[in-house]
Amino acid sequence: MRSLRQSNFAKLLGVVVLLSVLTLAGCGGGGSGTGKPGSGVTVKVGSKKDADSRLLGEMYALLLENAGYTVTRNLGAGDTPFMRSAIDGGTIDMYPEFTGTALNGYKLENTQDAHTAYNEVKDYYSKNLKLTWLDAAFNLNDSYAICTSQDNASKYNLKSNADLAAQNGKLKIASQSDGVDAAVNPVKQGYGVTFKEVVTLDEQISFAAVKKGDVDLMVCYTTDPGIVTNNFVVLSDPKGVFPNYNPGPVVRNDLIAKSSAVSTTLNPLAPILTTPDQVGLIKKVADGQTVHEVAKAYLQQKGLLPS
């Protein structure tokens, strides 16, 4: 009887151990058993309308999905004020923002040092907005510039923003809505420039408006491939009135508290991104490829996603 009891006890012990192992295995993957850090966590990723922002948002979404997160996309949702409202209200959990946009939007001190700018906005968002800036891509600078056609540059002898003062009150400039505060006003203040008129137009429409002669100048993003395809001239900025515009994910603190792996999932992207790479990716989108196709192929090429 003793040996039988021992045998039954051994069997019972084995069942208990097996159940314990299975329970631990189930808990290790956040409840789904996949073993991935994002299992069971849903993330709402948004972005602004421009191709640069949509590409970055899609990259975030793909990396998060690869880490096991369930991702809801709202890419190309709106302009900067819309995105700020959306993340504040919880409609989205994160979106790509640019350091220069944050500096201008919250009237923080401008600086030409990219790391100082990043630390300034990161600290402000943390203390005042309860939002976390993850790592910024310092090798990708999607700044603003004043652009014009080759003909206009020759006609008005324009090589830098400083040359605009000689044409005070004579030239019309087109700008997307966010470019007025971020580009037009800094040029006016920094170089003593006055424009005949400031016309609000989307950037892609502005290229055609300049070529048709409806306006003389436009505000452009420095990563826009339209500068090359339209053979436009980018005026230099000798006084450095445009800050750096390095992108990084802005994330709600409650998401970070729920899953700190969001940071370790997205931060490896920052040192990979460069301005020349992004210009090439934006051109592919302009040529008809989808944002998803372009972003996925890039991340696979860089070894951040499996092929």
C-alpha cells in the first residue's frame, strides 16, 4: 500500500508541476501565449497629412505589430492642432512630431542645437502635457525653407533669405497653414522682410502656383522630392531662423505605464532614419507606391522587420 500511495503521490505531484508550467507559459506572453511584449495591448497610431508623417506613423505601426501589439491606424488624420487635440483626448495614443514644430507651437526658446531642442521639448511635454517623447531621429531633419522657381530666382536675384529684403512689398508667398508661424514669420522677423501677400495653400499646390505665376515664392519642406522634380531653388538660411525638425514618437503616458516595451520597440528606429533616405521614400509614395509598401520594405532593408 505504501508503494501505491507513493506512486499516486508522484503522479499527483507531476500533474501539479505540469499545470504550473503551463500557467507560467500562458502568463509570459501578456495573456496570449505568444511571448511578445505587446501581446494583449492595443495601440492607436495617428499621423499628420504629409507623406513624411504618414511614413513615420506606418513605420511605428509595423514595428509595434511585429512586437505583438494590436495597432489601430489613423494616418493622415489632420494638421498639428488636430493631432494635439487627438492625443490629449485619447483618440490616438501616439503620433510622430517634430522638435521644431513643438518649439514653435509652445513658444519655447529656439536653438540650432538639435539635442538641446529635443531635451527642451521632451521636458516641456513631460511636465505640462503628460506626454513622453521617445528617441528623436537626429539624422533626419525635415525643416522648412523658402523655395522658388529657377526663373524667379534669376529674375529677383534670390540665393538666400537675406536677398528677399531687396524685394520688400513686391513678392507673394504661398504657405501651408503650419508654415506661416514656422517659416514665413521667422523670415520676416529675422531678415526684415515684408511680403506683398501671404497665400495659404497646400504645399503640392504651391509648386504649381509658383510655376503659373500666381505667387512668387513658397514655403517648402526640405525633404519634399518636388523640389528636385520641379527644379526649384531652396534659399539658404544664413541666420539660422529655422530650427531643426527632428521627428520622434510622442506617446501618452498611460500607454507607457501599461507597456514600457513601446519604448524599446520604437527607439531602435531613430538612429536608422536619415534625410536622404526619407526623401527617397517620400518620392516613392509620390510615384504611386503605398505608404505601407514603402515603409515595410525600408524596415526590412534596415533589418528592423523580418523579410
